[in-house]
Amino acid sequence: MNIIESFSEQETFLLGKKLAEEAKSGNLFCLLGDLGTGKTVLARGMAEGLKIGQRIQSPTFVIVREYHDGKLPFYHFDLYRLEDEDELYAIGWEEYLGKDGVILVEWADLMPEAMPEDARWIRIGKDLSKGVDYRRIMIGTYQEITEEDK
């Protein structure tokens, strides 16, 4: 597991950019963190790294937003409003997993069973004792980044 400390929104953005620049078609990133931790900032950085020319918006109310104008397609999911896995599969989840491109799933921890074993999990957390903009970002497997919850 990797742990990255970010002390600004720009550092979080640049981490997302770096992850996307290194990403390959078929990569899936599962993102978790409380409201306001910077999940959308990281997503915008990933879009920059994929050379997406459009403004990235949170897909909270539409579940998924697709971007096809970059070096790879970018599929940005938000599972926050889904009730169960059936809703995820009803919008074609399995088809997305088979597409070329990069998938980023916010709130993936709400449905971890639906995520492939090879997904990279990213957890963003705050620690106000280190400053209001500080973020602790863990990247690893689902088991590694949820170990702290036990």
C-alpha cells in the first residue's frame, strides 16, 4: 500500500493526473472518502492526465458521466445514490467493465462486491491537526485501505 500526504488541493489534483497518465485501458480506480475530502478534485486531475478537454462534474445525480475526447475514454461513476447492486447492474455495469478506457468509481465502498479483484482502491481522509487542506491518501487493495476500519 502507498500512503501519500497532500497539503493542498493542487497536490491532490496532481496525484490524480499522475495516476491517469500511468493508467492503461481497462484500469478501474475505486475512490472512497467522506464528503469534502477531495474526491472530485482527484477525478478532475485524472481527467487532466487523460487529456479530457471537458469540465469534469460530479456524477452524483446521473450515476455515470462518460468522456470520450481524451487519450482514453473516462467513465466516472458515483454510487452514493444507488440503493443496491441491482441498480448498478441495471445501468450496464458489466458492459462498462469490458470497455476500453479508465473507470473511476466514487463511493465504491458502498458496493465493494461489485468491484473487480484487480481494482486499485484510493482512500482520501482528512486530519485537521495537520491543516485544513491536509489529505492522507492511501492507494492499495480493498483489504489494505479498509484495514483501519477494523
